[in-house]
Amino acid sequence: MSDHLAHLLPLDGLQGAGAGPLYLKLRQSLEEAIQSGRLNHGDALPPERDLAEYANISRVTVRKAVDDLVRDGLLVRRHGSGTFVVKPLARVQQSLSRLTSFTEDMARRGLTTRAQWIERGLFAASPDEMMTLGLPADALVARLGRLRIADDMPLAIERASISAEFLPDPMRVATSLYAELDKTRARPVRAVQRISACGLRDSDAAMLGVPSGSASLSIERISYLASGRVVEFTRSLYRGDAYDFVAELSLSDT
């Protein structure tokens, strides 16, 4: 273990490395290991006891350094599992003036996308789905719940509802929902989005690999066909440390 720690954290001489709190020096060493790639996204941080023994400092000092990095979003604690590295993200800008799917938007940035399925199938419509999609009480909806990942980084949780009339077999959706709707001429042509800020619940934060309560963007999208009929009702959670939504404004003639 000591050889492994020596590779990750060259902490020799920490006690005598100039003035300043020990926890801050340890925090800087851990942050440098993350930024340099010696500690990668998803790696487990060595136990606090091992770090304390290796660096010849107290566990209280180690805990304070780790707490700082958790607050800054570079580490995340997972109950019963340990503390893990969260790779710093380059922020993604998404235009609010263009109606695209997550897959299409990431592809334009040269990012490789994939999804982990949370839910996929046909279900009896809920009251919210019936009201929003304009469905009768006995209607079925296709539900697609996915963790959206770009370049191996979880970015968003997306839960979409579509009338079974437009998507009778949700298992056919491989990557892009809009590409599948395109095949039946049911791709939306416009949408209304409502964006609000919220803190992530424990389960959502765990999927996104960030601390519970982290800032996120909650987005509700209602998408329409050219006929004016609602085709899609999607609720998403985007990581607040990864996404910026950009709108271009112009001067009104009135």
C-alpha cells in the first residue's frame, strides 16, 4: 500500500514543507494527483487511516482535506463504498434556440455518447402524462429513462414519455430517440422548455457521480409535431457543474 501511495502522492517531507496548515498541503497534493491523472475519474481514494499513517498526520487532518475536496466537487463520498475521484469537467454550452437530441448535441462537439438504461418499456399513462400528452385514461406510453454519458462522464438523467401511438416498441431506441421518431415521421418540430435550479437527491447524485445536494438544472420539455399535437414529455436533470444553456436575444420591433 505504501508503494501505491508513494506513486499517487509524493508526500515525503510534508511535515516540514514550509509554513501553512497540514490539511491544506495534503489537499493540494491530492488535487494535483487528480489534475495530473495519477488519480482518475472513478478511482477510489485510499482509506483515511492509510493516508494518515503514510503522511504521518492525524486522521482529523486527512478528513478536513478530503472534506474540502468533496465540497469542491473533486471527490464524492458514497455511503458504504468509500470516497471516489470526480474528474473536473469542461463545461458544455447548449443553445436554447435549436431543437436537438442529447446524442446529436454531443456528436457536434466530437464527444462519444452512450447511455445506461434506467427504465424502458410500455406503461399505463400516469395522470401527468395523460394531461400533458393529451391521452385518454386507457392509453399506453413508452417511457425511456436513461443516464446520459459523454466521453465516459455522466452528464444528465433523462426521463422521456411518448405516446405508444408514436413509439409502439421502445426497445427499438438504441441511442437517439429523435432518430427513431424520425422513422415514423413523428420527430418534433418545436418544443417549450422550462428550466429551474434544484439540488440533487441522493439517488440521482449517486448516478451522476456528484455529492448529494449538488446544484443541477431541472428541465421539462414538451415537444410538438407540426400539427400542434404533443409528441414528447421529457424531464431531465443536468449536472450544474457541466452545463450552460445559452439563449441568443434580439431587439424586438415593438
